[in-house]
Amino acid sequence: MYKFKRLTLSAFFVLTGCSLAPDYQRPESPVPQQFSLSQNAMVPATTGYQETGWRTFFVDPQVKRLIGEALLNNRDLRMATLKVQEARAQYQVTDADRYPQLNAESSGDWSGKVKGDSRTTREYEAGLNLSFDLDFFGRLKNMSEADRQNFFASEEARRAVHILLISNVSQSYFNQRLAYAQLQVAQETLQNYERSYAFVEKQLLTGSTNVLALEQARGVIESTRAEIAKRQGELAQATNALQLLLGSYTTLPNEKAENAADINSVKLPPSLSSQILLQRPDIMEAEHTLMAANANIGAARAAFFPSITLTSSLSGSSSDLSSLFNASSGMWSFIPKVELPIFNAGRNQANLDLAEIRQQQSVVNYEQKIQNAFKEVADALALRQSLADQITAQQRYLDSLTITLQRARALYQNGAVSYINVLDAERSLFATQQTLLDLNYARQVNEIRLFTALGGGWAE
């Protein structure tokens, strides 16, 4: 029993081996520890940020349905899933080399002379071959660990595609809603211009105005028709872009539905730590890639040391198939092989240098990912209050223009002002309505980008 335990323990140490990979240490964060939330007063504070998932973040049932359809049919997400399966299979292939390899083989040999003696000589062989690499210095272990970390990195890459797809679908959906709302505003404005034209035409017949005013009224009508044609093209393009993300052309989004429901703003604590960025899938992918590069250094270092391979076989040969497995016809062999690198023109050192350079590149890539993520969150936070202030001011301006237009029309009917004053008020009102729609869309997109930049959209 003692010998069996000692043999088991020895086999365990042989399988695990030592590792020459450097101890992994997460690089220090190259960004400030806290985000500045001084411009975030508009958002109710909570005790801490919690990832709630896209089903809670989005309110509109139509956008939820579209996101769900995209998650089922989008080709980019399918490709990312296949890459995860590919990385998993590659890891299993590499990891299999760490364990004993047992193979069976058999053969038969029939021979004889072309002339003379016509007897045929028969010889049968069968055997088992066992080979095992004693991974004392962790070469195979580190190669397996590198592929394991690459597998984890591919899983995080798939999660990043998942979140990006949700972001793109939602932005495309609200872009379609924006295009439809702008088209509606243009069509309503055209109707107002046509009524104004009819009124000016009546005044011309009575001599209350001149041809110049009539031509001015006609000009804004044609200009608005051009605007309508432009918005119709934008609406068609927005629908096509959304369908591409959905990966299916069977279910068209209903562009004439009621106004889309808004989204739930991301609620943040008064003090938001930049450590929250570590939950982003792209940063986690970069860290797993760094761990894989770390393991590759261990595999490159192990190449400088001896490799020991044990090969054994058990075989039997006989001219009679029935006696092939008799003990008297059997043979066994045990062949230990030690390989020691002596001269290879600097290949091992070059491989080690290459592994160390790639590890340094992975560190830089990891730091770049964190800095880019920090900028994305900081930009979204900075735009929050700015967009809110713009929307508030633009809404007040729209209310003022509405009153101005009403008074300009009344004064024109009484002959107090020229028709150009009415046109200026109508143009300003139309442009302000379009600008307000653009600002509301920018606010929605900014909130979606903040939600995405914080690593949201995954929890179910």
C-alpha cells in the first residue's frame, strides 16, 4: 500500500512538473483611481453600480424583441462562438500531450517465391506502444496553460461581441426612430407651408400682398419637399442597417409604431472607482492574452533544459494467427530517451526573446485597453450634463419660436410686417424641431455607450 501511494505521488509530480514561467502580476492601472462625476448630478445616486443586464436597461418592448432576434441570428456573434469552440479544441489538443500516449498496432506479412517453391510464408505481428514525456521543466504544462488562457480570451471576445451587438442594434433602432420622427416633422411642416401658400395666394388676389411673397412661400415648400426626400432615404438606410445587424429579413421593425419608450439611465454612485473597468470583456480578454504570453515564456525557458521521453512496447509475432498472443511469441522493450540541446544556432534563445517581447506587447495592449475604456466612460459622463443642458435650452427656444411664429402670422395678416418675418419664424421653428430630435437621439446613444463602456449588457 505504501509503495502504491509513493508511486501515485511520484506520478502526480511528474504530470504537474515544475514551471519556469514568471510569476504573473497584474500590471498597475495606468488611469486615475476614480472617475470625475461632478457633471453627473442629473442621475440619482445609488449605493453602488450594479450590472443589471440589457433587459432591464431597455424599456421599449420592440427594441427588446429586436435585440433578442439579433442574438439568435447575427453572423458576427455566430463567428465569435465558433472561435470559442476552436480555441477549446486547440486547448484539448495541446493538453493531451501532457499524458501518456498508448497505441495499438497490428500487421500481417505474406511472402513467397515467384518460381520454384510455391509455399507462402505468413507472419503476423501485434503490439502495444506506450510513450510518455516526463515534463520536469513544465514545457508541456506551460504550452497547455497558454492555450487554456487563449480559450478564456476567446470566451471574453465572444462576450464583447455580444455586448457590442446589443449596443449597435439599440443605436440602429433609435436611429430609425429618429429618421421617422424627422420625416414626420418635415411632412407636418410641409402642410403648414402649403396652408401659408394658400393664404398668401388669396391675399395676392385681393391685392393685400405681392408676387414676391407668393414666390417666397412657394420656395420654402419646394425646399421642404427636398428635405422630405432626404429623410425618406435616411429612413430606408436606417432600416437596412438594422436588418443587417438582426441577421434576418423576415421581421421588419415597425417604423410607424408609437413613439419609442425611453431607456433607463445608468445609475451611478457618488464616487465611481475605475476598477469597474476590469469587468469589461475586452480588458479581461487582454489579461487572459497576457497570461498566455506569460506561460509561453515558461515553455520557451524549458527548451533550454533536457527532455526525457519514456517509450515502451509489448508485441508478439507468429506465423500462426492462433498462437500470436502466446507468451512464447511475445517481446517487450523499454527505451528511455534524453535529449539535451547543445547547439541550434541560437534558436532557443531567439524563441525566448520572442516570447518575452510578445509578453511585453501584451502588457502594452492591456494598458491601452484600460486607457481606452477609461476615456469611453469619461466621455460619456462628460456629455451627460452637457446634453441635458442643451435639450433644456433647446426646448425653451422651441417654445419661444412657437409663440414668435403665432405673433408673426397675426401681424402679417394685419399688414404690420412683411411675409419674410413669417418665413424666418417658420424656418427657425423647423430647424429647432430637427435639432431637438437630434439632441434627444444623442442623449440616448450616449447613455447606451455609457452602459456598454461599463461592461453592461451581459447579466441575464
